[in-house]
Amino acid sequence: MALEELGEFGLIDRIVARLGDAAARDILVPPGDDAAAWASEPGAAVATIDALAEGTHWRAGTMTLYDVAWRAVASNVSDLAAMGARPAHLLVATLLGPRATLAEIDAFADGLADACRRHGVRIAGGDVVRAASTAFTIAAFGQAPLDAAGAPRLLRRDGARPGDAVAISGMPGASGAGLLLIADGRAKAPAAAALVEAHRRPLARPELGLRAAAAGLRCAIDVSDGLLQDLGHVARRSRVGIELAGAQVPLHPAAVELLGRDAAFDQALGGGEDYELVLTGPRDALRALDTPELPVTLIGRVVAEHPGEVIVWTDDGEEYHPPSAGWDQLRGPAPR
Amino acid sequence: MALEELGEFGLIDRIVARLGDAAARDILVPPGDDAAAWASEPGAAVATIDALAEGTHWRAGTMTLYDVAWRAVASNVSDLAAMGARPAHLLVATLLGPRATLAEIDAFADGLADACRRHGVRIAGGDVVRAASTAFTIAAFGQAPLDAAGAPRLLRRDGARPGDAVAISGMPGASGAGLLLIADGRAKAPAAAALVEAHRRPLARPELGLRAAAAGLRCAIDVSDGLLQDLGHVARRSRVGIELAGAQVPLHPAAVELLGRDAAFDQALGGGEDYELVLTGPRDALRALDTPELPVTLIGRVVAEHPGEVIVWTDDGEEYHPPSAGWDQLRGPAPR
């Protein structure tokens, strides 16, 4: 069926029906009115917006729109996780290019629904428009509780202090390694499955963010553009230096096996879209966040020296300069 | 300067600096972190998202990006106004096509800033990405207070009841008339100024929405796609019929002067992007909303008959069928 035949409101009804229980039908005003409304509590409202555009964030053929939707949900939930907020509601703007098909929109809706269920969030509303190229924008909302003194518990980029340790969840670089293997036509290798899954269905870490905030930690960022680049934001905003012990950065065993230790290490430092959380704070508080389900590993420390800079040390006491330091939305891969 | 030279984070800093006091610098977490955070109160959180795409909502040459930004702010604030919420914070996703220039982005930021100041809202965060074509998505957040019984006061599309009167703010069709005059090369005619202004710098009506909700009204929609089409949403969602007295629909005197009464009337019924509010409720409550600054005019009534349908009556007791009934995002102008 042509999109024109269905019309704007027919298409919206179709998407909402397809979302099933991932559509927030029981909030104060569910999808379908001028705006969505849900009950708000005293505390902090936390909100973020993220855009994904064809040609920039995916190319027709390399990613299905199911995967694009999944990533869009994960990246938004991850931004709230990095604040220590509980993510709850998403709004989705769908910009349809001239070649967008109904089958693609269905796949997008299915990806939204599955990623929402996996992350415990729901779609509260959206917008559908025609555009010269396909893109999606998601805005995500959550809430952060108040502490005993009535102040909101939030994890901020400017919360790192000299003396803090630095820790990371999971195994950074898995998504980047998966992308390399897909590009090399090696995605079918048996050991590649977990890496390809990390690239295609990344998982944000909202429960870790909540536990960290509840434990009194005050600084985190999510690894969306690459570990070094994202830690650089923390270093600049907190006016501190950060030193990483390269050997302590946890590497995915499959990435080491398939790409070699050096390439796996570079993906861990520079690969984006892992959506792991990097946290700073007292060593013991960070150690206490480690669980069998989601490892949290100490990888470095915050120092007063070289404010704004992140330095990676090798075991030999040398400074290591990876070939790529991360992703810049306007420049592409950042040079070193 | 090329955008690549400035880089993603340089560009974001430039936009935030340009926003001046339209950037929300004093909230719990201002622009620059993973997400924005502001204090939330008990009541209803109200949120909406709207996308504007080059080629669909504007064409290079017919609208400056200053005007595009203004309209994006107005349309989002209008969605919150139509719920009876107090708009407060916006998040802005900027998708930059290959031909986007720094001068255009500066103009966009200036339009955002001025429209935010005029509407009493502020930018709390955003995202900047490269895309195959230029588009902007804004998400807007507001809050609706609780009534004495602890229920949120919200204006809904499904709140119209038989026996209600129907009223509209301002003079619908002014924006559509302005667009016609621009397309005809008559924008410089002295009488055209107010209409061109209505098209280029539309004003949403959040104060009216708040007054209506506080007065106990329960149903409104904003005129974004055309009066008849938007009232059609109210009729369908409320399962009521709506009858308009054509002669009572307030027409802009300049539209009547420059286009003639018939064309001005058709613009009032089918022209979009006026961002006036249409309200239903007890006649006296609607009359009490009328002020010298913003007229509110009774134009019809809600009936139990012909549910889902909006009928326009002429003075001669004939049913009137306008040539265009509004705008569908996928089909273009809706047929009758």
C-alpha cells in the first residue's frame, strides 16, 4: 500500500497499533492528542533528544530500520542512564524520505516496540512528516528522585574530582568490533555473534545509573562517541585530568580473538555506540557496583594535573595514542 | 567558516552562546550534559514533538531559517497551549543537510531565541547531526496544575459534549492569506503586512490555554492543519458532531480586503499554521475568555448528531463545502 493512500492519520494509527504494549495507553493523555501527559512527581525531570539520519548514522542496506529504531531507543535511554534518571517516556518524530516504504516503517515500529520493552520505556507520542531524506528524532523523559536533603540525585559530567577512581561497565569496543566485522564480511564467524549483537542491539544501562546515583556517586557519562572522547567531556567540564591504565580496560574476548589485541584495544578506546557507562567516584563505591550480570571495572583515576586531558598509559609507562579518538558529528572520526 | 572546521562541539557552543537568555542556564542541569534536568512538580508533565523538514515545510528561498525556527517554536508551544499546560522547556534536534551554512545556522539560532523570548520558554538542550537534507525537530515540555480534587486540569480532544458551544481565538486564516500573498508577489501591499507577519511570526496562545483550563473547560485543539480538519479530530475523538455558523467565523479585515470575502473565508476554514485555539464548553465560560488583546469568538456548537463530522452552515441555511479542508502530512492538501 502506498503511504499516500494510508494518509498521515492512518499511518499514525497503524504505528500505534503495531507498538502494542510499548505505546503508553494508560497515561493521563495517551498518544493521539495535541500532546502527551503523564503524572509528574516532585524531583528532577530529565530530558534528552537525539537524531539519527540516513547516510550519517546508517546506510540503506547496512542496517534495517528495525535496527535503526533499536539504536535510537538505546541511545536516548543511555543519555538518561548517564544522568542517573529512571527513563520512562519517549516521543518519536519520523521524517520519511521519498523512498521510504510501508514495510520499512513497520520494521521501524517493531524495532521501537522491542527496544522499548527491553529497556522498560514506552512511546507517549510522536509526529510523522514527509522529508527529502529519512531521519528519526527521539526525545526521552525520565525522573530522578530526591535525596534525604531534598536535592535531586544526578550524575553530571562536571562531577569528577581529583582522587576519584574511574570505572566502566561491560566491555567497551564490542559495538565497534561488530561493525568492523560486518564491514569485512566476517559477521557470520561463530565468535562474531556477540559483537554483531552488541552493534545491532546495544543495551543502555539505566539500572546501573540509578544504582550509582543512589550510592551517592555524582559523575557519569555514556560511551556514545568513544571512551576517550566521552571521558574528554568529563575532563573538560570537571576541569580535571584523567589517566587510564590501558591494560585494565576490559576487552571483549571475541574482539581479541577475531581482530587481535591491538585492534580490540583501539575499538575500546575509540569505538562509539557501546552505551556503557563510565563513572568516577570513590574506589569502593565503584567496586560495589560490580555484579555478575554487568561487570564494572576500575580503569583509571582522576588527577588535578593536565586538566581537560585524558592520558592512556601502557604497562611500559608510555603514553598511548590511539589512531582514532572518537566521533564528531560534523567532522566524522576525530583525528588525534 | 566551514562547519567541519568548527566541529560538532564548537557549533553547539556557538549556538548556545547565540541563544543568550533563551538558553536555560539556571536549571538543575543546563545544556551541555548527557541530558537536561529541571525541577518537577506534582501534577501533569505535558510533552510534544514536532518535525519541520526542508522541501515539505519550507523551501530554500521562500522562508529564512530564522522564520523556520520561529515557526518550530510556535507550533510546539501551541501543542502545549492546546492542552492547557504551561510551556517551559524545549529540546532542539538540528539535522544539517550538505548545503547548510553557518550563516543559516546563526539565523536559526536567532529565530529560536526570539521566538522563545516571545513565548516565555527556554532551550534546555539539543543535538546537532549531519543529514542528507536539512530538518529540525523540537520537543517541548510543560506542566499542568492540579485542581482542588488533585486531578490535572487538561484540555483534551475527546472532551467535547453535545450542548457545548465552539469558540476560536484570533482570526483564523491570517497565516494562509499571508502565504497566498507572498506566493502572488503581493507581500509588499500595505494592507498585507499583518497577514505576512501572521505567516512568518505566528504566535501560539499558551495564556489562553491556561485560562481556559483554570476556568474548568475540558476541550481544545490548536489550528495547525486547518480549522475544519482540526475540529474533525475533536468530532471523531469526542464522538460528537460539530456545526459551524460560517458567518460567525471571524475573518481578518486585510484578508477580506486583499483576497475577497470568499477566499478569506476558505483560508479561515482550511488554512493551516494559525496556532489559534478552538475551544468547546459552556457558552458563558467561553465568552468570559474574550479579551481586548485576544478576541475569543463563538462560531458554532457541538451536537449529538452526525458524530465525527464537522458541518459549516451558510446564512442561507445551506451546507458549505470549502475547496480545501486542511493539510495531511503524507498526502498534502486534503481533498473534500
